[in-house]
Amino acid sequence: MIKFRLYFDKDAETEWLNQMAADGWAMIRFFAGFYSFEACEKGEYVYQIDFGDRLFAVSSDYRELMQDAGIEIVQTWAYWVILRKKASGGKFELYTDVASCMEHYQKIRRLFKVAIIIEMLCAIFELCMGAIGGVTLGYVFALLFGALLIGLLNTVIKLNDTIAELNARMTGIERSGRHRSIPAFMAVGMLMNACSIMLTDTVSLGIRHTIQILAIILLAAGLFQMCSGRK
């Protein structure tokens, strides 16, 4: 069985993989958002996702350490390492103390911050291509990069909250409040706008205008929610 998912949040991804395993489906491969599963006994495996130091690879020491602990390296993708262990082998945790856990999330946050800068530069470049060069696809890609940027920003916001909570546990100083995320339907509005541009020659003007109006409503609602301070 193959399922497609796009995850920015590795904790949500881990939870989903473990739920699939609990339902009798063990993840065996991953490629560009496509997860391959094979049937297994319900709850046979427990999955964890680690953040490595090498691109699409792990060191021999890391591999040996996992093997000695009875942990299988299922897949490496970019800096992510998907691991699993037999549930019968007991509790499966990668980081058991607050300090190492916080360092783990800080490494992930640094990666996403770099990705945000790259996405912003790409969006600005494509927007200039559309405005100055008259390239229609420039607007499309600018909107697509913008939607992706919202997902990345929300991931960093969540990581900031997670790190702040861990720091509060270390210092004993209670944190105040949480950061507001960007409404997801703003990204949906951008995607709808991109679709309306791409469908210029294939659908009627009325349909395009309807899509654009809905997109504007979603974007306006998102801006209102952000300005009003609602979560």
C-alpha cells in the first residue's frame, strides 16, 4: 500500500506512522512524500524519526549504535532518519533527557530557518519574473512558494513553542503564552489563486473569477484572524 503525505512536523509524522503500525501497516520505504507500507501484526513496530548530521546518509557509528539497540534504519531522506523497533523490545525513545531533546529540536529549527530564507528568495525571484518579465508562470510559482513558506513558518513557530516548553522544564521558569501560527487557509487561498492562473485557457472566465473570489476571501479571513489575535 502506498500513501501520500506532506509533513513539516516530524512529531505529527511519527504519530501517523505509529498509528499505521497499530492498524497493521508497517512503513518500509519513503520517496518524495510517498510512503510504502506492508502488512504486519497490529502494533508490531514502534517508529521514531531522528535528525542526522549527514545528507541522505548516516555514519557507520550511528548505524552500529542503532543495530546494537535493536533499532532498524528504515529510510534516510535528506537529514531525516526514519527508525523502527519491535514493540516487544520495550519503550522506544531517542532522547530521554530534556537537554538532548532541546538540542534536537534546535537543530531542526536551524534547518527550517535556512529553508525559509531560500523559499523567500525563490518567491521574490518568481514574483519579479512575473511583474517585470511578464512571465505568467512566475506568478504561479510565487504563489506556490508563498504557500510552502506558510507551512515552513508555522513549523518554526511550533518548534519555538516546543523549545520554550523544554527550556521552562530545565529552568523551572514558567513560560508565558504561545506564539500564534499563520492560518492554514491562507496557504489554500494562494494555491487556489495559482490554480486560477494555470487554468486561464482551459476553463471559463466565470469559473476563474469564482476561484479567485474564494481565494481572496480565504486570504482576507486569514489576515483578519491574525490581526484580531485569534488562534
